[in-house]
Amino acid sequence: MNNITTFDEHLDERYGKIGTKKRTEFEIKAKAFAIGEIIREARKEAQMTQEQLAIKTGTKKSFISRIENGHSDIQLSTLYMLVEIGFGKQVNLSIV
């Protein structure tokens, strides 16, 4: 690991090259964490508690907590519900 100079090299060393099973699993977990952080920041910006967001969207506080902590594989329909119903905003997706 002493020869690693970039973050991409670190990921390759630790999780394997892009496309390997271990790397794909890591990327999925990293994206779940990032989505959770976005939801948490949007909730705080809206000055809502997890309980208030759960009530507004017909879910449970524990579910909101799992999403915010990156411990839930959120479905696209759930993401839309949280953002559009919970926060009154729109989701825009890009494939790059």
C-alpha cells in the first residue's frame, strides 16, 4: 500500500478493479451512504425530524434512520416519495 498515490489506486487495491464483485458491492454501499446523506441534509434544511418525515411520507422513523445511515437499499419509488412528498422538491437523475 505504500506505493499508492491516488484514491482510485487505493480503491483498486482495497476493493479490486471496477467491475469486480467486491468493488461493485463497495460502490453500491457508498452510493447508499451518499443518498442517505442527501436525505439527511434535505430533512434538516426543511427543519423536520425523522419522525415528522416518516409521518408525512407514511413510513416509520426507523426506516428514515436506516436510509440516512446508508443501511437501506432504497428503491427509486421510495426516493421519489421522500423527496417529492416529504420535501416538496423534485428528483432529477442523470446517467453519465
